[in-house]
Amino acid sequence: MICAGRLGRALRPLAHCLRAAALVGMVLGCAETASVPPSKPLQERPEEAIISVSRKWEARYSERGLRPSDSPIASYDRQFFSRIELVRQAVSISETLRFTELYVMRSGGQVHCAGQLEFDNAVTFGRKDGEAALELSWPDLEIPRLCDSEEVSEKFVRSAGKAVFALRSDQLVPIAPATERRTFLPGE
């Protein structure tokens, strides 16, 4: 016990020095960090944010409608499947558009049609209201129909256009124009 007391008294000056050094280190450390402005958090580029979710995106949507009374077609029901594959630093990407159609004829019959086309879209990545987004621009399209009857023989026409999609969670949702129906989900 006597040895421990002597040892304790001998170590007291060392303990005081260590406390003083720690205090000086804290003061200098605080002063040093206060003079360095905090850095902005890194934000992923829009292209990287979208491609990190998926390179392949798929959308399914439908259209239903009535035709004018002078048409031999009374109504139609179209099912669309659209697939895009994104490539880093690309200015153009490929889209595959497939559709099936059911026409109800005024004569009482039905006609089934289908079509498919692969075409190029211009693509631009950016931010829209802080969200990672992409803009697709496509040309005028004429897609030949394969029908089980000659009553419907016209080509399927899609006018040139643009659409902007924002990445929300794991979906590319349409934000412009308001008439855009596709919502892309990660594909296989």
C-alpha cells in the first residue's frame, strides 16, 4: 500500500500534463474545424441515379375509345408494351414498342391486330424540381398492323413528340406532357 501511494503521487504530474495536452488539443481541434467551411453533400448525377436503379425499363398501358359513326369500327381497345434500355453517356437509345388491339366492328364482328417496331429516341438527362429526370424525344412513327381481318388495314401512327419522366422511388413517372401515360418500371 505504501508503494501504491508513492507511485500514485509520482504519476500525478504526468496525469496533469495529459489533461492539459488533451485540453489544448480540443481547443486547437475546434478552432481548426470552425475555420473550414462544411462541404456540400455530393449529389449523384441524374443519369447515374436512374441507371443505378435499372438499365432496362418497361411500361404497360392501355387506350380505349369509340370511333365516329361513319367509321366501320365502333370501338377499340389497345394494349401497349414499351421497353427502353439506357446506356451511359448516350444521346440516343432504342425503344421497342409492341401493341395488341381489339376492334369491335359496327357489323358485330371483332378484329384482332398486333404490331411491333424498334426505333431510336433522343435522350437527355437532367433534374426537374430537384428530381433526377430524363427526356425522351421520338420521331413520327408508322407501324404496320397484322390483323386477322382485312377490315382494319391502316398503319398505326404515332406523332413525333417528347416526354419527361422523373425518378421517384424505383419508377420513372411521367411529368410532362400531362397526356403521357407511360410509367416505366425496372425491367429484366
